[in-house]
Amino acid sequence: MKTKNKFLYSTSLFKVNALTSISLKKGVLFWRDKPRWQFAVAIIVLKLLLSTVVSLLFSFLFGAKNLINPVRDEHILHQLFAAVLIAPLFETFLLVGLYEFLLYIQKNQYRKIISLFITAFFFAINHFYSVPYLLAAFIMGYFYIAVYIMANKLFTDKIVNPFFLLVIIHFCTNLLSFCVNNL
């Protein structure tokens, strides 16, 4: 006996059922019977690629010196502890907390997009080492919150926690940067 799949989330473009099978309604893209960790891995890889492309583009446009993080001058253990272990958790907590707070206090129809841009702006301000670094950090902050929004919609059963997914993405990004700078 076949049972119908009940959809947890559905829009005009895609649907998500209880097994996290994602597909476009017109049948163009299917992600059926795949474990949830593949979504997280795909987002991490996409974020690392985005960071690399933005860094290369901004290095070309503004010069590599304008994209250097001052933490790079610290002792290697301080870099590892502060930038790779503590910063992803603390910054993600502030980022998600600010986004949720802004959603809560706003009541207009554009509250999600306004909250997204304000949160990305504050993420960039937190990384204000130079103007090019600020622009790159704004793009990364926007990406983080967009992933958080998407993960909240896709994983309504909370098996994949969107907050910890962002912490892992941020950790991987900072770890890659640490390895490139020190190894």
C-alpha cells in the first residue's frame, strides 16, 4: 500500500517532504533519498568557493594588502583559538540573534529582506579592517543569513539545526583561512 508524502514545506518552485527530498515541482531537479548531511556539505563547499572567489576578485581589484585580517599578526595559538574556535560560535550567535530580533520587532511586509541586509551590514562592521574587507564581509554575512533562512525552511523538523550549520560553515571558512595563512 502506497502512502502519500506529506510535504513539510512547499512553494511554487519546490517542495520538501518529510524525508527531505527536494525537487522542483516541474521535475527539473531532484534530490531524493539523500542523507541530510549532503546539504550541509554542499553549503560548506559553496561557502568556501564563494570566499575564494570573493578574495581573489577583491585582491585583484583592491590589492592583497587591503584584505589582510589583523589577527594574522598574532601568535599562531591565539589565531587558532580566537579566529578558528571562538569567533565562529560567538559571531554566529550574534548574527542569528540580531536577525531573529530584527524579525521580531519589525511588522512590515519587507521585514525579512530588511533584516537580512541589516544583519549582513553588522557582520561587515564587525570585520572592518579595510573598505574592501568590509565589502567582502558584507557578502559573507549576507550568505550566512541566506543559508540560515533556507535551512530554517528546509529543515522544519529541526534535525539539522540551522544555527550549528552556520557555526560549522564559519568554522570551515576560518580554518581554511588559518591554514592558508600559516601552513
